[in-house]
Amino acid sequence: MFARIKKSGRYQYLQIVENRKETGKVRQRVIATLGRMDQLHDKGRVETLIRSLSRFSERALLILSGKSDVSMDAVKIGPVLIFERLWRETGIKTAIERLLIDRRFEFDVERAIFLTVLHRLMVSGSDRSCHRWQRDYLIDGAHHLELHHLYRAMAFLGEELEDQEDAVPFSPRCCKDLIEESLFTHRRDLFSSLDLVFFDTTSIYFEGCGGEALGQRGFSKDHRPDLKQMVVGAVIDDKGQPICCEMWPGNTTDVKTLLPIVARLRNRFNIGRLCIVADRGMISADTLKTLEDPENTIPYILGTRMRRVKTIREVILSHPGRYREVRGEGADSKDPAPLKVKEVMHQGDRYVICQNPKQARKDARDRDAIIAALREQIRKGPKSLVGNKGYRKYVTLEKGSAGIDEDKVKYEARFDGKWVLKTNTDLDSAQVALKYKELWRVERVFRDVKSLLETRPIFHQRDQTIRGHVFCSFLALVMRKELDRRLEAAGHHFEWADVKQDLKALQQVTIEEGDRRLAIRSRSKGVCGKIFQAVGVAMPPTIREV
């Protein structure tokens, strides 16, 4: 049965027709002629008829007119569907609910934390904006949450525990620590032990006083010495998986935190074997003295300052011997960087000299370009060299004339493509070099850490709320890294900006008329469909009745 237009003379008529089979042939029979089309359109009778007929259909998509009493609402569903799945499968949801068993809140704390974490993933910003932002997303169980609920949920995360056995003087043990330990246990089957941990810090400044103890003035990496700040440290394993985050007052220096954090990690996560991998800038003279003590049981691989340390500059780099090739040069730019190593023992200390031949050639080319430009500038007179930092170390000045310091050029050539490591491990020199190179790879993760931890502006004035605020950013990092891991396992490498944009483009439009509601899903765009496949989430049907 269908509708058709029948032309008769100057007019067109709307008819209801059905197909019937008579004597083996299909014939059409007119059931009813509804009237002239011009008259039906003028009086809006076609829309009235369709709306009336839709009452008898269980799966009708309404064709609406301006006279219909219809409401419509559009919300984003892509980010929620993906990160709700990861929220459960990473164990975050279970860990939070376990802590809430004996607590009595009049609102859903777990939903408030998920809402805050999702906001940090998609846009970041203050919690005030999070409360407004949620209106555009379909988040189950979050529509009743108010701004004060989000503040109370963060205070719960940063609440100090009665048991302060593993606390350090500048960092008490809190509820968020129990969640970190639960997540570590949840994924324990993925690795047997922590062989390597990477540790880095950043600072976050406050708009106000910054809590009772956390807000202090210190060295500001944000170039805001006028404001109080806090220091946030992140610990990540060699697979790029976040383990925990630590928070200290803003006047705590990096070099004071390493050994206490190592001791705390061992106790919290029951780590039997652990190796510290760090740049020399993270190690103070006192910390290095402790690590080099014969009674020290902590293995370490430390980067050194080649130019500043006389022993390395004049003895280690001048030590005779051949380099051993660990990785050759690849034919493609995406291949791993080439690597050569040479082991040197000096006064009981073990050093590994590493060289990247490709980088060495680049360093030499860059220096040759500087020297060539410097020769041209010298012809113009010494005044043309004033203020140029690139030229400064290669220039020698004598009685108003300038020249090139050839000894300095030869001196700098000794460092081309090289870096020197110091270690007390029993690993092969090639393994030492490769483990340290993992630090470079994980630095990309730390860039993500710092971007997610930049949750300014922070207006909170209580330490526990501030700790919860920052920890929500850490949970966002856990979710993002889990998504990256699944995309990589599926062979995908997408830009984070593309992931967010295409997930947000997936929307659900709800049409309501009377007591009937239809949900219509928008078309999947860009990388959205591949993300759903990689995470194992089924795409919602295009049209469904709610």
C-alpha cells in the first residue's frame, strides 16, 4: 500500500493505492482519493493525516510541521560511550565504589568524579565550567549533580587517611592513594614487576591562597613568582602507564623528592626490584652521594652533564676503545635511531658513552653553518656580533678585533651526537643505553601529563579539595593512555585533537511528541568509527524508540 499522485486535467490528486495480484498479474486498485493536492497543502491536511497515522506505528519517524507540539534535544554521546567503557575496564569505577561502601553521601560521588574527569579529557578548565559543560553531554546519572557536589567529591579524593604509615613529611596519605594502589593491582597481570620508573615534576599556580599547606612560593616554571604554587610529580612505568601522582608544597625542590618517593613506591606497590632512570638535573649532590653509597641497594641509570663535569669531559670521553653498534641506521626516517655504545670504568664507577652517528653528522653540519655565518659577520666588524648567543662561544676578541676560536670548535666537536650515562646496574651497556632512551620516549607522556595537569584556574582554598582537583587530571591521563594503548594495538595513530573532535561530532537527537520519544544518532565522522572498534563499543542504532 502506498500513496501516489494522479493527474487529471489541470489538477493533481492524492490517492491511496494498493497492489493486488489477479490471474497471475499485479494490478493497482485505488482505495481512496484524498483530494486535490493544492487544497490539501493549503489546509495542512497531509501533515495532519501523517501525524494521525503515526499513532498506529511502533517505528514511525514523524514528518513534522510548524504546528506540531514537538520538543527536540541534541546531546553529544561519543566521548561518554568510549570513556564510560574505559572507566569500567581500567578498574577506576570499582576502586572508587569500594571506597564509598561505608560512606553516606546524598549524591553519587562516583558519577561526580567521572563527570570531572571527562571534562578534563575533553576541554579542561575550572570546575565551574565543568558544571555548565555537562548540559551538552548525555552522562548517565550525572544530570542531578550541582557544582557543590563536584567540590565535595574532590574533597573526598584528597581526604587524609587515619593510616599515615607510608606518608612523607611533605605528602600525607590520602584516599586517592588507595585508588592508585587498586588500579595497580587491577592491571598487575600485565607485568610482573616494576623494572623502571620515570619521575618528573611540574608546578601549578593558584589564583588565591592555595590551601593551608600546599600553596607556597617557590621556583615558578610558569614564570609567575608573584603567585603561590604547588608542585606535582608523576610516576610512570617504562610502558608509559601512569602509576601515581604526588603533590607537595610549592617550595619543595625536585632534588628533595626523589629518594622519599622511591621508598614510598616500594612500600605502596610492594616492589621488589626497581631501577631509577633520571636526568642529572633531577639529582642533587646529596642524593647522588646516597645513591653511590656502597650500602645503597637502589639501581640507577643517570644522565650526566658532559660539559660541566671535568672527569667526564677530560677523562671519560677521551678513553680509548671502539664503539659497539647496537642499532644500525635505517633506510626510513621512522626507523629507530642508530646507536653505538662504549663502556668505561673509572675509579670503580661505571660509565656508558652513547653515540648517535646520524645526530653527530647533524651537529657537525649545524656547527659548520654557524662558523660559515660567523666568518661572514667578522668581515663586517666586531659590532655585528654583539648579542648573538649562537656566535658567542666560538668567538675570540683581541684588541678590538674578532676571530674564530679554533680550539673551541674542536672542543665542541667531541660532543657531537654523544651522551654519557652513569650506572650501578649489572645490565649490559647496550641495555643501559636503551633503557635510558626509554626516558626520551616517556618524555612525550610527560608532555601529556603537564597539559592535563594544567587545570588552571584553581580557586580551591582547602588542601584536600586541591589534591582531589589535581588527581582528577591524573585519572584523565590514565584513561587517555589506555585509549592510546588500544588504538596502537589496533594499528591506529591518531592525533588527540582529531580524536576529541570526531567523538564530539557523534550526537543523539531526541524528538518527543506526546508520550512518544525517538532517539536519532548522527552519522559517524572521521576516526570515530575506528575508535569505537578499537575500544570494543557497539555503535548505537541510527533510530530507536526511547
